[in-house]
Amino acid sequence: MARKTASKTSSANDVKSVLGWLKAHGSAKVRDTIGPRFGIIVDNAFGVTMTQLKQLAKITGRDHDLAVALWKSGYYDARMLACLVDEPEKVTAEQMDSWCADFDNWATCDTACFALFDKTPHALAKVKQWAKRKPEFEKRAAFALLASVALHDKKAPDTPLIALLPLCEKAANDERNFVKKGVSWAIRTIGTRSKVCHEATLARAGQLAASSDTTERWVGKDVLRDITRPLVMKRIARIEAKRSKR
């Protein structure tokens, strides 16, 4: 596939070309192992690796219309690529809701949140909305998105993120594997942003770890185990040292 130029073809033609590339580079071995190896259960995949998808994304470049068309194709690999090539500034709240409703595995959910949605101005609003959803991967998306914002948006104030810890605590009794792990991920990531965030997270995690609910205890202990590591404490100390010099 040739790299796009200023006279690039229409997205209708692009998507046919890209899907053709995915089909040609797909591997039955990869397709058959992503479930057993990574827990990604999908029925409609070519079997293209993430490394290949990232290479293809560099060739296609950012293209919102192409991303929308790739997502509509329904192929797992095409949807993963869509998350890598979409333009965050063109992503609407309606598109985010539509894609979230399509999430049927953790990889597509996390990639959309980690590589695309967290860069939009709608991110924290969607965290609040999606936390109320019932399907496992749609609810996970709320916390995967919160973790992504906490990790990537270094300039964002801590207060709005700390304010969402009660939302995490409320969902911590959801025993479904990908929800409880998403909740833990969000709390842990918030806890590494600053001393204030760390203290707030320690308090919440301590309450959860002492809960009579099995799932809440698991989340609390998982968070405490991670954010009390020496590596995390050193990172927070470095962050606070940098802030004190400003």
C-alpha cells in the first residue's frame, strides 16, 4: 500500500484498500491464538498483529472518515486500526457512545480509550455516563478511559480525577473480571499522579480492602499492592520535587 499524498483517494476507496491489506497480511495462527493467549474473544478477525497495525497506521496517516468506515466494517483488526488512525478533534460524543456500544472484547475497548477517546474533550463526561452501563465491556470502558486520562493528560488538574474516585468505589463490587480490573486500573493510575492523588487513593483503597464484599476487597488489595511499591513512591517524590520548583 502506497503512503498517502495530498491527492489521496476517497475514504470509500481507502477502506477497500486497507481491508484488502489486512486480509492479505492476516494469519490464521494469530487469529486462532488471540483468544486462548490473550482472552480476546472475537468471531470476525483477519489475524493481524498489533505491530503490523501500527505500521499500517503510519502509512495511512490520520483520517477520520477512514476510521469511521473501518469501524463500520465490523472486523476486529479494522476496528483496532480505526482507533489508531482516527482524529481526536473530529470525534464526537455521539461517535464515542456508538463505538462503546459495539465493544465486545477488552482489547478494542482499551485501545479506543487509550489511543483515541482520552484525547477528546468529552472524556470525563463519558466516564460518568458509561459507568452506569450494564454490559461488561461498555462499563469497563468508563474505567479504562479514566485510567487513560489520568495517565496521559499530565497537565490536567488532579481535582476532577479525585472527584471520580467515589464512582470507582461504587463499581468496585462488580465481580465481572474485566470490570473489576478496569476499576482497579483507574484507581491505581490516579494514585500515581501526585501526592494528593496518592493520599486520596490510599484512603479509598484501604476502605475497599477492609470491605466484607469479596470483589471490593480484591480491588482494594490490588490497588494497595501496586501504589505502595517503592517505584511508585519514588515517582511521586520526583513529581512533587518538579512541582515545588515551578
